[in-house]
Amino acid sequence: MDPFTIVVLPDTQFYCDTRLKLASKWGNGDLRHYFFEQTRWIVEHRERLNIAFVLHEGDIVQTDAPEEWAIAKEAMSVLDGKVPYCICLGDHDMGFRATATNPYGGEKAVNRNTQFETYFPRELFSQRREFGGSFEPDRHDNAWYEFGAAGMTFLILSLEFHPRDEVLTWANKIVSDHPDHRVIVLTHTYMDSDATRSRQEANIDGNDGEEMWQRFVRKHENIFMVLCGHHFGEATVTSIGDHGNPVHQLLSDYQDFDDGGESWLRYMVFQPEANKVSIYTYNPALDQFRDEPCSRFDLDYPMA
């Protein structure tokens, strides 16, 4: 069974921020080229790495503004027809409300309204063979996808920021209905940089990382990985689910690096014959790897 790769794109909000230009703190007000470096690199290396899927961890944009979404749409569209991908929504992608007193220009996630569906319409994604379905018929900020690789079938479950109780009920059903699928949960906020699951309040009702673990993730034998961003840094923790299954939970977010992240991304090489997943942290713009123990490591995962 040949190795294959899943690419993970952490928070890209600064690459799209031409409105508030918070990236000016690095002396550069337009960083969109880093987003394009990422997606072009994926396409250029899709055959060499046998890239099966691309997952965006949310905070695609800074303030849910049309001009920001236009940049994100153009950057992600580089993958269209070449590599399948899905996107989860972060707190910066929804419910932005401008305020004069906030140093960042406004409040985020005051509601779940978003421009996401305008630029990444469900109608378009539902036509793709990897699309499985969504929680709501007219939105796909909660959706599931599937793909096959090395004789295995995988299910990607993309969940909104701070998912509502009814979304977790739906997610539990989707995973239960697909017991033969190997499940990766993709959500924006789940774990802190100290490798603990998040316990935090939000402007909108929903579940934090620890609540997601207790009410959803731990219950399913076929969930083996959770991916998230939001909190700056890198962290990994492996917990044991109710069925004795290890669940690898990974945080990656580089937005506080120079130039809002400089295009740092993650890619995970699944090696079925070795029963391992090799995690690499790479910068396409600089052509550099991060070699710290939290950046380059292997995870045990039975596949053979």
C-alpha cells in the first residue's frame, strides 16, 4: 500500500487582511502571496506526495469582509479540479461587528452569519464526488467528506467554531452511520497550546474542546484524529476513547510568526505498511522545515 498525504492549512486570516491591515505590525500590509504560495505548492507536489486531501482549520479571513473572502476564494480555487479540499469556519469568519473601542476594529463571532456561502457555495461543493452531506441544506459550514486511499476509506467531518448541541447530535449520527470509515474531525477551536482541550466561553452558544471530547469524540471507535487551529503554537496529545482507541489531537497555528505565518503549513504522510503517520511542518515560501519535536514527529496508527 503506497503512502499518501493530507495537507493541513492553519489560520490564514492575516494573508487575507487588506481591510484592517493588522499585518502592518510586521511592516507589510498585504500578505496574500503567502496563501497562494501554499496552494500552488500543494498542486505542484500533489503527485510526488500523493496528496489525497487538503483541510483548512478555519480563520480563513480576518473580519468576514467581501474583499477578504475574494482573496481566500482565489487562493483556494487554485486547488479546484486538482486536489479535493474542505474548510471549517473559525471565529474570525463569522459574525463580525465593527466597534470603535476594539483595537482590532470590532468583535468577532457575535452570531453565525457569514459570507462563506457566497464565496464557497454549498451548491458547488455538493457536486464534488468527495462531498457526503451537510447539517443544513443551504449551508456547508458543518459537512462531511469521504475519500479512499491505500485500500481504506476516510471520512472528514468539518465542524463550525464552538459547535452547537444540535450540530454535535448530527455529528454523532454521521460517525455512527459510517462505522467502516476512519474519521478525522476538523474544527477551529479545540485545544490550547499547552496540549489541553480548550475550556472557554464564546459570544455564541456552543461547545468548547473539552465538551466536544466528552459529548462526541470519545464515543466513537473509528475517530482517530482531531485537527484544530485558533490558539497560536503547536501541540499534540493522544487520549484514549471509550472503546480503547487512541485519538490523536493536533493543534497548529502560525499566525503570530513573522508576516502572519509566512506560509507555514502542516502535511501528514500516512505510511500504511509502517502503521505510522509522519507529521511535517513546512514553509513553501521559504522552502524550510521546522525540526522542533512539536513540529516533526511520528504518530502510531494501525493501517496495515
